[in-house]
Amino acid sequence: MVPIDQLRDFLADVETGWSLGTFGAIGEFTRDAGELVELIDDSGMIGAVTARGGICFRAHAELRLIASELPTRSDWSHRVALCLPRNACAMGQRTGITDLGPDRDALRPEDRDAVLFDLGLSTLQVDVCVRSRDPEVIAALRRHAGASLFAPDDELMQVMLAASPHRVFISRIGRAEIFQPIPPPGGRSPDGPHTHILPKLLAHRRTHAATEPLPDGWIPCAHAYPPHPLRDPLRQPRPFVAGHLAAFQHLLDRYGDPRLLALKRDVTAHVVANRPPSAADSPGDRIARATARVTLRQLQASGVESATLRAWLGALDRPDHGEEADTAEIPH
């Protein structure tokens, strides 16, 4: 299956969530069962738009999907990264607030005369923008043209918090648009589409979390989060759904790292055969150890019958430094 067809399948699934952005600045898109949605499939663009936000993608000759899993504090996360080579993913990398004019590529026709401003975060694979037709917001952004969003003068931030302009995240493969209000300082992000812009993480100048197992030179421009067998779309616990686990294993077969797939098969075979942990070579690196831990947790969640599973968990399921928190399904 070519990448754009796989993305089309993901978009049709109400439980699949999305993020588009970089380490420290992402736009997230989800939709609820029964929520009114427009699915876009026209002129090479596919997407989904609701009253709360939207996301879209275009085919790209160098797009590569990379599926992976990581342990969290209580179970595991999974995702499919939408990657481009480093030399193909670069966006504007502007260092100050910049007026980009009317947003002619807006997902909804009624937004195409609103003015788009790059916030000047200088991130590699995404332009982080806001869009508004509010004269006060536009004037404030133009007064601060060339300045940093995080300058000591907080007039602009106050205007933006009060007006909640649309946030628009643009990459070489697509865009995410968030229409919901910006939460106040210390407030909670709303359910559904929302954004995170975190200066402390942006300061690291990373393109993605250090824990994400991606090949050198491949940069994630967005992520898809297919349904999880133990957590609902709001990341709350739910009874184990075997079909969701099986579906993601098929994605791993197609888009995962062959080395890690072989390790999963090896660990599973040993556990099902009731062999002790000493029967297998110890996973050598951090990514291999994480894969072994996820495999054991999946066997446990599946209710596999094994006299040695507890011993395997005791021997291998020990956290590494930097393990994802339960709330880090999307890397913000």
C-alpha cells in the first residue's frame, strides 16, 4: 500500500489521532464518534475537517511511514511517523514574526481571506503560524514583525490569549489547523484539536523526541496514532481490544524496523514455549530493550498462558531513563 492510501485509511477511522509539528510545538487533531466531519479527497489532497479543527496531507514522492512502539509507565504507546529525508523536509525556518498574507491554502473556504502569520520559531520541518481576520490581532502581530514570540514584552501574548486566533501548522506533506480556544496560563487543553508550544522543549532544537526509534536522516513531519488496545481516544484506560493490537502489529510488519520485528517474534516464541529468560540473548541496546518490554506487556495484556512470563517481566521490564509518561502518547 502506498503511503497516501494508508493515510486515507487512517483518516476514515474516527479513533485514529494525529499530530503535526516538531519537538516542542505540535498541533493535535482528533474527532469524536458522531461528530460532523468533512472528509477531503480531491486533487491529490486528503484530509478531515470538523468545527474544531482539521488536518490534511498531500502525496510526496519521498514520504516514508515508520511504525514504532515504546513502553510507558503503565503499558505502551504506538505511532506511525510520516517522515521525509532531512534535505526534503525543510520549511521557512523564519526567526521572527512574519506576515505571510491571506491564507489561500486554508482548509475551509471561509478562512482563505484571513491573514496568516509565521510565529518565527525557526523549526526545521514545520512553520508554526496563527491566522486571523481580527483587526486588533493583525495590528498587534504587524507591530511585532521580526520580533520573537517569546520577547519580554508580553502585549502580543495577551492579545493572542484573548482572541485565540486559529493556529496553523504547515509542513511539506500537509497542515493542521486548530480552531478551538487557547487555554489560559495554567489551564487545561481542551479535548479534541489543540496545540502545544513549549519554549523549554523548543530550546533543545530537536526534530523529535530522543526516545523515538527513527533511522538517521529521516525527520517526522507528522504522526498518526491508530486505536490503542488499552486506551480510548482520550487516553483513558479501557478493556483490552485484541483487534486493535493485531491491527497495529500488521502496521509494524509493513512499516516497522525488521530488526525489532525479529526480536518481537523471538521473545514471543520463548515465552509461549515456557522457556526462561536465560534461554535468549539479552537485548543489546536501548531500543531493543524497549521493544522486548513492549512485547512482554502485550503478551500479558493478551492473557497469554505461559509459566515463565512473570520471570521474563521481572528480568527485562525495568524502566530506562527518559521513558514516556502515560500522557506522552503524542510527543509534546
